[in-house]
Amino acid sequence: MGDVIGQMLPIAVGIAVSPLPIVAVVLMLATPRGRTDGPAFVAAWIVGLTIIGVIVIAAVGGNAEADSGGTPDWVSGLKLTLGVLLLLVGLHQWRGRPRGDAPAELPKWMRALDTFGPVKALGAGVLLSLLNPKNLLLAIAGASVIAQGGLSVGQEAGALAIFVAIGTIGVATPVVLYFALGDRSGPMLDAMKEWMARNNATIMAVILLIIGVKLIGDAISGFSA
């Protein structure tokens, strides 16, 4: 199990430091409904990552058990596909990063976050964890590592729980600061929001490129075995 956790750890960290979800939860905390919207977003984020993990582990693990001996070629093919997709998305992020003093552009829907209630906050959490292409690819990659680890059902559940917990650190940290520090958290959260928004494309490009190259390397090793 330790080897599986070691392999999935960089992917989980990549999800944790994804800037846009962190910016979204900080914006929610700045509204009058921050005490309900922030926790609702985090809860939905956890549910979304868990759903992806369960589906991927069931699909990949079940098919892997049907193959005998070694890593099936289709598993290596999945890693290769995920790696290439991550590279393409990473390159797109890099090319779209703000240049010079150009302001960072956030998605239009983020401008409406101050009107969100708990239900819409839940929806945003699901949207960014389940349907955001960058996070979705990373979550599939992480869950695939767990599925291919030869673990028992209980160990898979434990590994998935660790994966989800690490992947939630980024969005949970502003909420913890908000409740722990109260009004004193305002300047800190504002600084976090501005930095994350400004460097969103660069951060995600680096993460996606590194993990994409790793997955492609793993796929090549699998085909060569």
C-alpha cells in the first residue's frame, strides 16, 4: 500500500493546489453566506472526488483482474492517453498564461459567486471536482494508480480516502482559516486569492506537464515489460 500511496501522492497534491477551486471558495467566504457556502463547497468537492475514484477503481480494477500476469497493455494505453492529454492541457495553460502586467481573467461564472447559496455552492463543488477537465484527468490518473496496486478492497478504500483527503487540502484550508481566525483571515485570504488567480495558468501548466510526462514514462515501461 505504501508504494501505491507514493505513486498517487504527486497527483493528489496536483489536485490540492489547483488554483481556480481555491479562488472560488475564497470568493464564497467573502459573501454574507460564507459560513454555509464554504463548507458546502468543500463537502461537494469531497463527494465529487470520491465518486470519480470509486468509478475508476471499479472499472480499471475489475478489468485488470481479468488479465493474467503483469500489467495489461490496455492499462499502459490508458496511462499513455492520460499522459498525452495532460501534456496537451498543460501546454494550453502555459500558452494562455497572463503576460507581463496583464490582469488574470477568471471564468465568467465566478463573478456570480456572491449570489450563490448553499445549493449553488454544492453545485460549484461538484462542477469543479467532477467536470473540470484538468481535475478530472488528475483524479482519473490517481484512482487508476490505486486500482492497479493489487490491494484488497479495504486497502483500496483507505488509499482512496487518503487521496481524497490530500486533494481536498487546497479548498479546505481557506475554510479552516475563515472559521479559526474570523475577520482576521480577510487580508490573508485576499492575498491568497490574488496570487492564485494571477498564477493559475502557470501553476497548472507545470503540474500537468510533470504528471503527464510521468504517466507517459510509466506507459512506456509497461509496454516494454
